Amino acid sequence: MTKIRAGVYGGSGYAGLDLVEILSRHPGIDLVFATSKTYQGDPVPNTDLCFVAPDTAALDCVDVIFLALPHRASAAVAKRGIDAGVKVVDLSADLRLDSPEAYQAYYDSPHPHPELLPAPYGLPEINRAQLAGVDVVATPGCYPTTVLLGMYPLLRHNALSADAPVIVDAKSGVTGAGRKPSLTTHFAEVYSNLIPYKTGRSHRHIGELEQEAQKLSPQMGPIIFCPHLLPVDRGLMASIYVTLNDSFASSQAQDLFAEAYANEPLVDLLHNDKQATLKHAVKTNRCAISLTPVLDSYLHITSVTDNLRKGAASQAVQNMNLMFGIDETTGLL
């Protein structure tokens, strides 16, 4: 089998390093380059390569590029890749929103290449049919991945009340803030602490979350989103509190989720006497979900991922597999 030639932009960030590790072990991939402005010339872990400067990476030597870059920087590289006839898997926020207006609203700047929007949204368990054979995919953020997988069976059955908000209490490890150091992620600030930030409806991922959730269930209520910085290196837990409408009872949820995820190899639905924890997902490529009926019309969902794996790097590889028509779990199980 001819191997797919891949390049990684931003290979020295936390998500980029996990991506390089996964690709280096993928039986169908030949990793050609990984870029880094900070570490160019240094060895790329798990490979025989050295990091190269982004502007020296040769697009004519690859079939696909992965963009583990900051928003605003990623779109320009995506455009170059598309123009060169290379498939693009973007891990940034630049292609996740469907319109330039939405991007402007949530990211406070004009979209660098509005002609790239909308792009297929790369959450395979929901959008698998839209990803096969395409040339560009927007890999979702870690919070939206975790929350949307936790809500998907209810969304597709329009089981949520239109008169009540969805409340998401989410906690993520420090790597979710990226590798660049800051006062907020300094050890002395994070250790023995739990820090809420951008609570309510101020986090940028609200736009992405509601955009995708409302495609499945247009009448659902608003999302109140409260993320926290958890004093661990990796892992993301979303505690999701929903109000159900009159057509559905919380006692039906376990069967509904079991039916939705029965054939999903990267989603683990726990038995109804178990609670999902970080250890169910950390260092894996899976999402773990548990359900707790509260009252007939109230349900508590716990959805857990590794923010660098199913929340970023491994989901990007899952998308790439679908784009090239190979088994989507290749290199991930």
C-alpha cells in the first residue's frame, strides 16, 4: 500500500506533539515534516526528523497537512495547502464557524480567508457522511467535541426543552491553554487551585457549540458554559445538565445513548451504575460518557475526553482517515 505523505504545522505545541506521535505510529502514514518557529533544527520526538521553519516546508512533497496553529495564523496556511492541491486538516478555530460574520463576532477580527467558509465540521460520530473524500476538514475544539458527544443522542431526537438552558460545567487540564507560558498557567497559580474563566456565555466556543447543536435540534434553549482550569496536565470533563421536554423521560436516556453509540469504537458509554472520570479517557483516543437521571425531566450527563487526543490530535487523524477512505480507527486503536 502506498503511504500517505503528511506534514504537521505547529508540531512542537502540545496538540502538535501528540499528533506527531500518533502519525509516527500510523501504518499508512509517512511523516515528511513537522514545523516549529521556536524549535527549528531540534529533533522531532518519535521520528528521525528535525523541526523545520514553516516557510521552508515543501507542500509538493505531501498529500495532507495538519495545522496545529493558532487561529488567524492557520487560515493562511490552509489556503496555501488547498491552492497546492493538498488535503488540509485544521485543528485551529479558523474553519469551524460557518460564516465570516460568526468568526468576527467570536474572535474579534475579520476572517483571514472568508472564501474557505463553510468547511466540513470534523466530528465523525455526527458528521461522518460529510467527511469522506473531502479536501478540507475543520477539527472541532476540545470543549465542543466533549459537550456535543455528550448531548448528541438527545439532540438528534429533539428531546431537550426549548424553555430551559443547557448548563455545561466543564473542567480542562492545563495543556488546553497551549504550550506558551503565561501567568494563568504558571505552576504556582494552578497548583491546588480550580479556576473558572470566561464563564456564562463569554467563551469563544459558545458559537461553535450552539452552531452545531442547533443544526440537530433548532428549538433547543441557549447554552450556559462555565469552563474551569483543572490542576492536571491533560483531560477534560463536561458535566452537562439538561431539561427534557414532555416527549422524553430521563429513564429512557441509557437506552437512547446505547443505541446511538452501539457501533462507535471511539465512544464508551458506561453502565448506568458507573460515573465517567478523567482516567476513563486520558491517554486514550476515546470519549467516555455516563448518565444520571435526576427527575423525570432532568438528566445529568458526564462526558470525558483527553483534550489533546479525542479533543484535538487523534480526532484530526480520525478525520484524515475518512478523507482518504481508509478505516477511520486506523492508527487509533
